[in-house]
Amino acid sequence: MTHRLYRTALSICFALTATAPVSVAQSNELQPGARVRVSAPGILAGHYVGTILSRSGDTLQLGGPNAAPVSVPVNRITSLEVSRGKSRLHGAGRGVLWGAPIGLVVGLASANSLEDCTDFGCGDASSGEREAYVLASTLGGALWGAGIGALVGRERWEHFAVGARTAFGYRDGRTSFGAAVRF
């Protein structure tokens, strides 16, 4: 009876392994030369950004400018992103997010030193003039940030969902079954 149960469980595991969905990115996007950002717990520490050097059936050989090449089994990848190049528009948006607060801080810090000079002498600026100065400083920071961000650009990453996977193995006289499901 236990032998029949064992064979049935083994058949079910094999069927699940054979019908596991394969990520679209695994079949089309993971070609040598592609720049990727992957997470593979137990193999890589955190996110690894590198270029695919080679691909064999179930293993990717990744390399980076400051790291030795590393082999990553495709079934261990939990997060996968493929670079789509640099975008000047995304860089400009990021620059605005950095430049506007910097301009605001500079404007607030220097607004108290404003003086209103006329033909009759100099005195403190009105609060309306200070508000206009802070606003102009904020807008100036946003424009400078957008310009610098557009020159530098920002890398765009396309995220690929890593589908549910199953694995089946036999080691040390024991059958093992594994499943990875992402919610």
C-alpha cells in the first residue's frame, strides 16, 4: 500500500514539475548581453545588477564590472528586472524631485537676509517679497534639477513576474518536492 502511495505522490510531483509555468522573461528576455537586476536568496546577497554572460538550460552566468562572474540557477530567481536603457525624461523627473527641495531650503535659509532698497535707503523686505523669493528659489532648484537629471538620465527597469514553480528531486534516498508561489 505504501509503495503505491509513494508512486502516486511521485507521479503527482513529476506532473506538477512538468507543467510549471515558465516566465515570459525566462524564454525571451534572458539572452546574453542583457543587463538584469535579479534576486536569488541563498545565492546572491540582495539585488545583483549585471550582464548576462551566457545562458545554459537552467543556469545564467552573470557578470558585473566590479564582481566576479556568478552562476545563478533560473529556478532560484525570486525577482527579475531587465534594463530598458536610460531615459532622459525619467532623469529630469528625478532631478525635479531633488532640485525643488534643495531650492526650497536655500530660499528659506536666505530669505531673512533680503533687504528692500529704495532711493531713501534700505530696509527689511516685506513678507510678500520673501514668499516670492522662496517660490522663485524653489522653481529655480526644480529647473536646475530637471536640466541636470535630463543630462544624466535614469535607467529604466522592466519588472517581470516570476511565476509559480515546482521542483522535484531525489537525494540521499529521499524524495524532495519544492514549490515557490508568490502572492
